[in-house]
Amino acid sequence: MKTILRNLFYTLKRFRTASVLNLLGLSTAFAAFILIMMKVSYEYNFDTCYPDSDRIAVLNLSVDHHPNELIVLPRPFVEGVIEETPAIECGAFFDCSPNYAELISTDAKQPQYIYEPVTVVSPDFARTLGMAFITGNDEGLRQPGGAIISESQARKLFPKGNAVGSYLYMPENKKLLITGVYKDFPENSQFKNVIYRDIDKQKNKDRWGTQSYYAIIRMKPGINIQTLNEQLKSSHLAENMTIYSESDREVCAMPIRNVYYEANPWIFYKVGDRQHTWLLITIAILTISIAAINLINFSTALTPMRIRSINTQKVLGSPVNQLRIGLISETIAIVLIGWLLSLFIVWILTHMKLLSLIGFTPSFFTYLPVILISGGIALLTGIIAGL
């Protein structure tokens, strides 16, 4: 080991330019690889954050055989489907207005209003998604004038930590009682960290022509999406939607994990492109491959200058296997140093928030598996290059 370390430091010192170029290329390549794979992880794991996410689906009405086109639905249709379908454990609907915000204040006597996003939801919304609560519960969605807020909103609006039981005050003497603080949704979720408030029990209750809501459902344990859709096909509630009276209509559902890649929503839902994800993976692999090839080229270019040192060690009695292990270990060390430098580059870019244009916020802790995988790839690259 002492000989290996001595040779490593000698190589870095003796061939300074080549070593610097090696490390610069490796660190840049691994930084690019890590950031790209963070984006891949963001997209591939979209909507997997909910407990038993494979049991959650989006309720839809297929019009003219377009099941992937997610349309907004009337309230009585959603409530009727949830009530009559045996495979559904619970369900909820929510106002799909994408930019709805209200003026709120936490001080009734001297209000300083700010705009905060608010989404109106039905009582079983938190239960359907399996939302985790830091404090309190979702009772606010079941009582008039109730609400739940996200952990990040609670820290911003109530820095003293007294969110549950407090009120959010709005103009015209309106107010919302906070009954729960839920754990923030991650970025790769369809649902945002906003104020979720109760819906008026009579609002659009019997209005079949008012399409204002998207709906989510949770299937009973042991039920798959095929069984659910077979039961939904037998529903006659679609006949009440006169706006599609001359169209072929069929009630259906799509797993929420499929929405990002497969759905074509009218509004609200985020969508991605599977081919784009595979392209990113390809670019990441090519980036690492180019770095490995450059490393081999640099190492090969140094061979004539290192022959004398290797021959001297052989003359002094060093076994061939030991020399081979030393050269491979030396290459692994150089690659791992480049990998550590890449982590520093990624940390700088994320810490300074210079990556806002790539569509998500990279984070060391959120994407720790990507960091560990990149370390394994660095080790494997060093071994291959050394061989």
C-alpha cells in the first residue's frame, strides 16, 4: 500500500499537466452524469411518493375512445362513481384551477395580507392520497371553514410552531381553521404544497353540466386497475353528461403513476416524455464512456515514460501481479479523486441555486441513491481503465 501511494503521488507530481487534465475531465463528466441521473430519477419516480401508490388512480371519462385524455368532471358524476363501484375504497375530487390563490393573514387585528395558493378539495382527499401529518389531522376537510397546510407553509406563516388550531384570516371577515400540518409533497408529485380547504357541501352538488373537478380514487387491497376498469365500464352515470350526448362515453381510470408519461390532461397535471428520459440516460452513459476513454488515452500516453520505473521495480524484485495491482489501484484512486471533485462541483451548483432552468431542484439528500450509484460507477470505471 505504501508503494502504491508513493507511485500515485509521484505520478500526480511528475506528470502534472496530464493529471490535472485527467481530473478535470473526470470531475466534469461525473458532475454531468450525477445531475443528469438526478433528473432521470425525478422523472422515473414521479408520483411514487404516496403510500401504496399502485392503489391510487385518476378517475376519468373516455370520450370517443381517448382514455388517456384526462378531462374535468362534474361533482355528481364523481360522487356517484365512487359510491357505486365496489372496487373503490375511497375517493376524492379537487378544484383543478391551476393558479388559484387567496389573500390571507395570520393576524386578525393588524392583517398583512399575502397571496397563498389554495385548492378546494372533498373530505376524503388526504385519506385517498395517504397524506402524512406532522401535527394534527385532516378533520379540517370535513368541517365548514377548515383547512390543512403544508409543513413548509407552516414554517413560513407560523414560525413559532403554533399552526394547528390557528386561523387564516381573509378579507370580508372570512377565516379558515387549521386542523393539520401535512408533510410536504416532493417535487415529482402532481400535487403541490398548498393550502387545502373544505368544499361547500352544496356547491355544484347536482349540476351535471358543470365540469370543474379532477378525481382520484384509492382501490381496495388486492384490486388491480384491470378489475377496477371492468367495474367502471358497467356504470351508467356517463349517460347523464349531456355535453357528450353524441359521443362514445366510457368511465375508466388510469394509475396515478402512469399519468406523467401517458396522460394527455386538459390542465393541472404535469406530464413528461419517456423518450426524453431514455435520451437523458443515453447521454449520461456516453458522458461517462467518453471520460473513461480519455482516461485510458492519458494513461496509455504516459506508458513510455513509466516503463523505466516499472522495469526498475521488476529488477528490484516486485512481482508482476503486484505491479498490476498497483497500476489498477492507482487508476482507481485517480478516478475516485475525480468523483469526489465532481461531488464538490454538484454541491456548489445546487447550493448556489444555479440549476433552476433544468425543471427541478437537485438535492444531495433527496437523490442520495444517485450519488451512491455514481460512486460505484466511478469505482468500476477505475477498474476497467486500469485493466
